[in-house]
Amino acid sequence: MIRNLFKRKHRLIWITFIFALILLWFFPSWTPKIRDEAGKVISGSVAILERVELGGKKQSILIRGNDSTKPVILFLHGGPGYPQIAYARKYQKELEKDFIVVNWDQRGAGKSYHWGMTEEDLQIDRLVEDTHELTAYLRTKFNQSKIFVAGHSWGSLLATWTVQKYPGDYYAYIGIGQVAHSPEGEQVSYNFVLQEAKRTKNDEALKELESIGSPPYQHPRKDTTLERKWVTAFGGSERNISSYKDLIKGVLFAPEYTWLDGVRLAIGDSVSRHAIMPQTKDVNLFESVPELKVPVYIMMGRTDYMTPSEVAYRYYEELKAPAKQFIWFEGSAHFPHFEETDKFTKEMLRIQEEILGDSIIR
């Protein structure tokens, strides 16, 4: 009898465990309400995780803000295929007080990956149109004539091309980890890690870097991944945070993501890189985007060697725009908006005031 009770108890434990896994895998994702210090939901706040149709594909967006009448800022994540919905809320709480903050898993990335997507689905022109459609959706939803757009890394290219084509949609463009000239950036990045390997007498790094040689690489995806490993190791990617750990924790524990979304993210990251990176390997904004017709703010970490800041600064100097500023983040590398959140928030508030004045202009 005791043996039978033990078997039933053991079976119950396994059933409970399997049921818990199913819940974690399929349970609907959501985002917490925005509350004041007393725990009360802030009146007029907005906290929405939803799917919208862009270019015929359902795609996920996270919208959060303490006040639904504040200006909208749309963030375009990097990668390609490296979305922020799973962890951005950790870094954007203060920004939510003065903006409606929108994070979007781009087509093919994270929650917006669809099984069986092809390279044809991930052409840059299509992503630009997705951005335009999402902008129109947000302008209508919040009754605003224009919005702010911020692009990080790969997202800086997507944002630049979208603003170039649809300048009337945006108050200003904020470039973070700005890509400007892909071949030149790759060379500067490689030179940095090679010099650091020699300076620190890191034989393993030196051997691997010399094995792939200076760019252009013979095996672009494989060799770039190896080179970026050493950019990260030598502090050219992040100095004070680990976006990768944040992403993993977000996938496992954030309510905005299910474990199934995590699988989508892993597959989408590979598919997106494979499809989009060949389209960006020869990008030269000096020639293709010499002018933008909105105010431009470039924000760069001093030690960014993922998208080298010196190349971005040279592009800034040559870029024509109605107004422009280059903002250094001295304690950051490739993620200044996450590594120095207080400074980033203050800069964004200053930009909002410069563009809109004391009152919000619709």
C-alpha cells in the first residue's frame, strides 16, 4: 500500500511538472500595468503588448508610458534579429515617464518570427515599409502628427533609410551605435581587436584573428562572429552590462515572453542574420544618405568597436540636416542607452524640449 502511495505521489509530481512546463511554454504573454509608489495603477498610463499586421505579417509591439498624451518614441532594435521586448523595460522605466515608449520585434525577429520565413520576406525594402506602417499606426492610435524614432546598431540603418524616405513622419532621428560605412567599420573594428590582442599578449586571440585575416572576410558570417567575440572580450561591445544575459533572463522570466517565443527568437536570429547581413555588408551612408530632412542626434559610446564611433563621427560631420548633434557617452561601448540610462534619459528629455518646447505639439 505504501509502495502504491509512493508511485501515485511520484506520478503526481511528474504530471504537475509537465503541466507547469506546458504553462510556461504556451501561457499568454503580457506586460505589467504601470503603477505609482503606492502600487496603484497610474491613471492615463498605457501598458500594451499586442500584435499588429505590418506588410501582411502579424508582428509584436510593446507600448508603455505613464501618460498616453506624451510623445511617442519608437525603438528599432539591432542584430539583425536581436529584439528588445524581453528586457528593454528594465532600462526604460524612467523614459516611460515622459514618452510613450514603443519596442517592436521586427519581422523575422523574436515574437515576430513566423515559421518558414524566407529571405524574400526579409528584404530591407519590406522592413522599411513595415516601419512606415507601424509609424502610421502609432500616430493614429495616439493622435500625434509625428513621432520620434531611435535606431540602435542594425536598427540605425533601418531608421536612417526610413527617415530618408518618409521624413514627414518624424520629429527627429536618434542614432545609437550608428552604422555609417560597413567596410570601413569592419576594418576599424578588426584593427582594434588585433592591437588589443598584441597589447595584452593574448595568444589565443592573436592566433584566431590572424587565421581569418583582415576584412573583407573569406567567410563573412563565420569570421565576423569570431571577430565580434574578441570585440566583446576587449570591451568594445559592453562595459557595464550583459545584454545577452538580460535577453536570456527576459526569455525565461519576463511576462512579455513565453518559452515558445524564446525558440522563435533563436531561430529568427539566425534567419534574420543570414538574410539581412549580406544586404548591409557594403553600406556606405556617406554616399547613399548624405542628407536627412529632420533633426539628427547621434549617440555613441566612446569605446564602441561593434559599430566604431570614429566612423559614426565622421559621418555626422558630413551629414546635412536641419539640426544635428553628436553626443558622447564616456562610460559606454555599443549600448549607451542601456549602460548609461540616466544620461540617455536626460538627453532624450532635452531633445523633446528642443523639438517640442514646453508643451507637447500634436
